[in-house]
Amino acid sequence: MRKEYDFSESVASPYAKLQKKQVTIRLGVDVIAYFKQLSTETGTPYQRLINLYLQDCARKERKPKIVWESLSEEV
């Protein structure tokens, strides 16, 4: 092994953009259960399935339909 290496002519990796970034996200237990079940059916890790689904949503520019349910005002 050399003491020093010359990286002056190195270039950035073209695959750097394709890398993944670890994040912490809170998902409902029902969502996790759904993807874990789908994982056993397909043989694909559930985290990969979630990533594939979110990639598809991003590519198609899908926006979530949010409906807020009001709580019962019974006392």
C-alpha cells in the first residue's frame, strides 16, 4: 500500500445520484403490515416495496387526497 495516492485527476461517481439516504419516518402499523404481507407474497423486502411505491408516486406527481375527519363533539 502506498503512503500517498494522487486523486488530482479523479472524477465524481456518476452513480452518486442513485444512492439512497437513510431517514427516520413514522408509519402506521397498518401500513407496515400491508407492505410486509406484500413482501412475503413477492419475495421483495418491504422497505424496497415502500421505496418503489413512493418513487412511482413522485414520478407521476401524485398528490395525496387529505380528508380531515372531525372528532365527535359529544360530551
